[in-house]
Amino acid sequence: MVLFLFCVHWFTRTAFVILSSRLFGAADRRLRRPQLKNSRNTMNDQRSMDRDQGSERNPKDNDSTDASNFFDPYQDEDDDIDRYLPKPLIVVKSPVMKDDTHYNMNHKRRGTCVILNHDKFETESSRDGSAIDVKKITSVFQDLLGFDVVSHDNLTTSEIMETTQKLSKEDHTNDDCFCMFILTHGTFGDTLYSSDCQFSLKSIWRKFTGDNCQTLVGKPKLFFVQACRGDSLDGGVGVYGVGHSETDSVSTASYKIPNHADFLIAHSTVDGFFSWRSPTEGTVYVQQLCEVIEEHWQTHDLAEMMTITARLVANEYSSLHHIPQKNEQKQMPSTTSTLTRKILFTKKNKHS
């Protein structure tokens, strides 16, 4: 009986996917065919060329890290049969035209900026200085960029899941974008810490993919993570300088975009390494990011500001710690992006 129901479920979903592909995949097929032809021609030309040419291929103010004391990977709770079945195509109204180079930032609201701040833990050391980051984020993202900032302190994992699930089900139709800061301890594999246990970063952002949060389709979804991603140290490498002598919507669903489009996931450090925090000044990454936005938000797009932030953190900062091995260590921010357009924060009325 179970096998019979599974087969019926699989057949129904597969049939719907095939029908959807035929209805909405025409534009994709028109693009693919000439590309495949060009690819074959290019390969043949390369083989001919190869045959012809015979080519071969403050000492008291010690910086702290946002790392956990032990490693226990968070298990994915959604390992069910539906993951292996094709999903029906969801058709939604896009806030941008297909060939637009910038995201539409002219909605009624900028959007929500959620801060998941953790500085007290049941099993981990406290994160002194995190409240300074919260204050800075609120000042920049609310007062300058026009977000509605909502801060949550020391939620449990179940509370985080409930909060993010509720956020993903809200109506974001009138929003430009969505933003979230996660300030906490972390370890390998993008495992993060709530006040009581662990959770995975993936369990947060995947709630906002196109098939799960349709009112954010075609809009930027920004996640900034201040947390360690391991326990490795980066001592840096010495270098020396050299001279420099040298629209609101589309009328029809004529194309498809991936469910994972339009995400930016920014980490305070690269995978496997410490991320540094001052108990009196906050984290170097969050503070520097906010300062860069303060200076450049009206003239630079977000990608440019992320690059400036990465350069300043990498070049200008070294840790200050009483343990010699942890002193004068470097930090390299890392960004993963599936953004398909530029993000320029146009000026927003405070209560538009």
C-alpha cells in the first residue's frame, strides 16, 4: 500500500513538472539550442587547432573569538522522500524585468532587518561586546538604509526555527528586500549556536528560497553571519607595495529563475578559521561593514561595499591577545553570492 501511494505521488508530480516545463520552458530551450551548437563547433575547432599545432594541454583588552568549544554537526531534519521528487513549477509575479541590471528598490518599504543576537549560552562562553554590534547595525540599517530592524536576544534553537519560519511566511510584497544578521558562536560546517544548542545556517536561509517564500522572489535576501567557522589561525603573509606605472513587474512568466537565486551570504571569516571580537568595541567585521555602508551607501552598490569591507578588515586589522599564538592574527571575510543584479540602496522615506 505504501509503495502504491508513493508511485501515485511520484507520477502525479512528475506529470505536472513535465507540463510546466513545456509551458514555461520555451525561452530556456531557445537559449540552450544555439549554445549547444556553438559548443560543438568550438570543440571541433579546438580539436583541429590541436592537430595542426600539436599543442598539449590593547594588551588588557584581549580580542575574543566566536568559536564553540566542541564540534557536533547539526543533523538535517528534512531528510525525507520529498527531497528526491521533482517539484511542481511555482509561477509568481516578478518585481523586475528579465534584463534589468539593478534590483527594484522602489517599493513602499525597504524591508525587515532581523538581528539574531547571542551573547549568553548554556554551554559556551559569553560573547561580550555583541551588544555594541547590535547598536551599530540598528543605527546604520534603520536610520540610514530605512529597514525595520527587529532584534532578538539569546533565542533557543526551537525559537529560532519558529521565528524564521514565521518570517518566511509573511507578506513581503511591498518590500525591497530582506536582511538578517546572525551574531553568535560557530564552528566547522557552518554550524552555529543558539542559547541552548546548535543549528545549521542552511536551516535558516533555505526557508527563504523561491519555492518557500514567494513574495521575496526576484528580491535580494541578505544574510550576514558573525561567527567563527573553525579554530585555525591566519598569521598573514608579508607584502610590499609597488608603484602604479602602468520595473515593478513583468506581464507574463516567460522565463524561469532558480529557487536559490538572489541570495548573499556574507561571513565574517573564511571557512575553518577564527573570527575576532573585542569585548569593548564589538566585532571588527560588523563594525567595519557598518562604517563602510555609512560612508558609501548612496554612491556604491552593495557588492562594491562588501569588497571595500573585505579589504579593510584584511589589511587594517590584527588581533590583540595575551596568548602569543593568538596575537597579531589576521581575518579574511568571505561572501557567497547568487545575486543576479546590483543592489543600490536608493534613499528611502523613513516611514514610506
